[in-house]
Amino acid sequence: MTYMRSLMMFRRDSLIPEAFGNKVFPLVAGIVLLASLSPGQVPSAYQALYTQIQNDLNTFDQTLNTSWNGVIFPVNYSAQLLSASSENETNVLNVGYIEGVWAEMTQLQALGIKAVTVKINFPALYAPYYSNATEYQSMLSFYEQVAQEAHARGLKVIVETQVDQPNPATGSGLNPYVQSLSWTAYQAGRAANAGVIAQYVKPDYMSVLTEPDTEATMSGKSEVDTVSGSVQMLTEILAAVQSVNTTGVKVGAGTGTWQNSFPSYISAFAALPMQYIDLHVYPINGAFFQNAIAAATTAHAAGKSIAMSEAWVEKILDSELPTLSESATESRNNWSFWAPLDAQFLTTLTTLGNYEQFDFISPFWVSYFFAYLNYSASNSSSIPAAVEASITAMDAGLFTSPAVAWEKSILVAPDTSAPKVPAIPSASSGLLGVTISWLPTTDNVGVGGYTVYRNGKALGTTAATTFTDFTTKFGVPYAYTVGAYDAAGNMSPKSAAVQASRR
């Protein structure tokens, strides 16, 4: 069965603090939470599935906890930078888009990550694909900027490069250009795309094949979904990367743990001149989760590292594996009652990372670090709504319980330090209201957001450093202060106050 990873485009034009400046979000232990984050009672339609996943997680946890010696390994914990994915196509070149990427990176940093993972799939950086050379150069420049910004922030950069997949948020389907290529031309294009990434983007890690079955479906090249075909293509890709003479880029490849003939793929890839084996973990049914341990054993025996560039717990019954569509499976992720299982899964990943000494681990659906939806039996196709909810929550500096669990599990020690007190804000007033601005403050892990107070009462929250109060009355003076908080719930003291009134 093919497990296609459908990626949502983040609509970054919503990154306007004024859009939610008059909304008040409740504060709980210093962390701002949306009401939709309450797990609530599991609907009867999903109780059997919930129990199955919980049992699978508990069984795997028991295996790890009885084997792991408790030694912490310096795993590069990462997260998918969804807004920068090449599956967003040339939308990433829109005016102001890259500022949204920086905002997402900042919110992920607040969770203590050490790296970001970015998809740069074929043919995103393959010059012959573009009829306009300027557009190609702009795409290349975009990804160079993303990598440079991440490195400037002290983050490692992990790039996945496979083949672009359908994006239901934009209506895009299979790429006709890719499907029109011969097997020989396809391999050459994939190799050239990877060579450009290594030479110009210069990631720390580059996974050049991750789901052979998915890639075969997306490209129309059945050869990819065979051990021999995958090895043939990898050999050409590795030669292209080596030819650009780039140092410092570790190269790896792997499969989803659900892949048919999984051991054969892992053994064949481990024999190639690469630095690591990469895994994708989604369904944890049956032996799928155990396959991660088996792959790590094979990789280490071959002198290779082990890594995981994508992971999220798939909500699918054993009996549904052969029949349930990927879109139906993914739409189940949206509901808030899954939050405890998602949190447990993320914690399990960190235990696995320590036990098998992973180079990096990167959760995929990080949109659920910021928001879920309340369950509605009448709304089974709610992925766009979930994306919108996550954007709004991210802009407002909100985090879900799985995000907090992820931070807690990846930090070496609990985060008990509050952000520094923000400097006194400045204020400007106009016909619509009063706008408060301030300089960003700092935190030992990362600032998650800011709470704006008016006359000592919490008015709202934002991840930005500006906030517009639309609820003021003309001529009435108000005292505004700002406090900073982190994802662990630590809140700074309030800043000094600035006086302002609407004119």
C-alpha cells in the first residue's frame, strides 16, 4: 500500500496581527490555549481505533523502556518547516511569503528544536522544468535564503528531496512534466535536482529517497518501487552529489516502515556509499513500528547512522490498511481528542531516538503543534479548516499539549526559566484603535509569544511584536504593558507601561 504524504499550503497572508487583535484567548498556567484543544470524550465511532493505537504505543513503549539504558543521545530534534515545502510550488515567491516562513521557524524554535526539515522535491530546483529562467533562479534563491536563515539561527538544515506530490490545498495534482519523462530522463532529473541542493542550499543532511512506493505512484515510474530500481537511481544521484564536490552535506536514503520487502530495501541502501538510513513512520500497526528498530540495527551494523525525516501516528485500524484512502486517514488527524495519543507518540519517538542513537528525528504534521479542531461527525473533510486554525493559532502564539510534550521530551532538562522582561512598548493611535509595538525579547529556549495587557487586564496574545487594540474609546487614556511567555508556560514580568488613547 502507498502512503502518500499530502502537504497543505500555509496561507501566509494571514500573518497580520491586527487580524486577531481584538480576540482574547484564555491564559492557563502561563500558556495560551484554544478551547478546541481539550481532548474531550472520544466519539464512539473512534473508540476502537483509539484503543488500538494506545495499545500499540504502550506495547512499543514497554519494548523500549525495558531495553534502553537511560543514556541521553544528542539527537538533532527537528520539525517540518511546512510553509517552505516545494509542494507549495511558486507560491513561495509571493510578496511577503518568506516573512511567514521566518515566523513559523520562530515558533518551532520556541519548542527547543535543533534543526528544521524542508522538502525540496524534484523538479523544484531542476532548471529544464522552467520555461522562465528567472523563476528558476527565484526558487533557488528562496531555498538558499531559508537555509542561510536557519543556519544563522544556529539550526541545522535537513532537506528531503523526492518528487512533488499532490497538494489538495492548491488543487494541484500529479505533475504532467514528471510523468512524461522516461525512466532514464527521470533519474537524470532527480540526480540534477539533488546536485543543485547540495551545491547551493548546502544542507547538513539530505535525504534523497524516502518512500519508494509513494514516489512510484507520483512519478509514474514503477521502477522506483523495486529494490533494484531504487538502487539504480540512488547510484546516479550519489554520483551527481559527489560531482559538485560539496563537503559537509551528509546524504541518506530510506523507506517508510510500511514498505513491502522493507528489510531488503534497508539492507540494499545500507550497502551504498551514504552516511545514514532515513525512515518515515506513520502507521504503527503490526510490525511497522518495530521495523524502525530493525532498520537501526541494520544501519549500525553497516557503519551507517539512522534518522527519521518524517513521522506522525496514523489513525487507521488494522482492518482498514488495505482499503482506507490516504486523504480519509489524514483528515482524522484534525480532531482534538487525538491530542493525548499524539503527545505519547512524540514522547515515544524521543525514547527511540535515545535508544537507537538517531542522528535526527522530525515530526511531520507540526500544524497540530498549534491547533486541532473540535470533532464534528458532519465534517469529515476538514483539512483546510485545520490548516486555517493552525495558522491563526501560530500567529497568536498558541501551543497544543503535544507541542508542550515534544518540547519537554527533547530538552535535556526541564525549562523553568522565564523570558526576559520586554522593554517598554511604544504606542501609536488612529481612527481604528491603538497599536502597541515593542522590541523582541529573549528566552533560554525561545519566546513563544506575548500577552498584551490594558490597564492590567490581559487583552490578547500574539507571536508578533505588534498588536492593535480595536476596542478603545475615543479620548480615553489606557495603560498598556507586555509580558512574554514560552511554550513551557514560563511567563515574564510585565513591561513598564505606555500610555495611549484613541484619537
